[in-house]
Amino acid sequence: MKESDKNIENLIDKMMVENTLESPSIDFTSKIMAQVLVAEKSKIKSYQPLISKSTWIFIGICLIAIAIYTSLFSGPENNLEIGKSYADNLFAFFSGIHISKNILYAFLVVPFMILIQIGLLKNYFDKRYQL
């Protein structure tokens, strides 16, 4: 080794002896964790449904009112004629369409499977983000 390298090494050794390692205060960890908890609580938003309960109640009351109105103020003869003409138009529209069994099964099974997946994913994310 060169003489300058030895001098630098001696200087570093003296500095290391004179300066001791700094240690944090006793309650350092608790202070940091308190700040982390405050930051986490400020980020958390409470769950608010897209459609509130009062809106669902209003929609339900409107549907019930429409059902009562149609049952009270329209006679049974009018309902049968409207329903019959609607059914005839619907059957006439779909009479030329031929659907294979595989497509029919897909149309019946896929929505059911999507509903199952929605339920499973909702439970998964509820458990994942639960406090």
C-alpha cells in the first residue's frame, strides 16, 4: 500500500472511533406507526352503494303503483287483446329464426354463470379489502 492510502485509512479509523452510531429514540417506532395509521385512515373511503336505499324504495313503490293502476283501471278484455296481439307479433318475428340446441344452451347457461361469478368476485374483494 502507498503511504497516502495508509493515511486515509488512519483518518477513517479515527473518525469511526470518535463518532458513534446514532440510535433512534425509544418511542421512534410507535411515532412512525401512529403516523402510518393516520395516513391509512385518511385513504379509506366508506362504501356507498350506487343506488341508495331510498331510491330503491321509490322504484319499488312506483312499480307497485303501476301494477295496482293497471289491475284496477283496465278491464280483463283489454289485457287479453293487448297480450294476444303482442304474442302474435313476437311469434311472427321469431318464426323464421332457427336456433341450434348448443346456442340455446349457451344463452341459458352463460347469464347464470355470470351471476355466479359476480357473487364470487364480490365476496373475494369484500374479504380482501375488509379491515
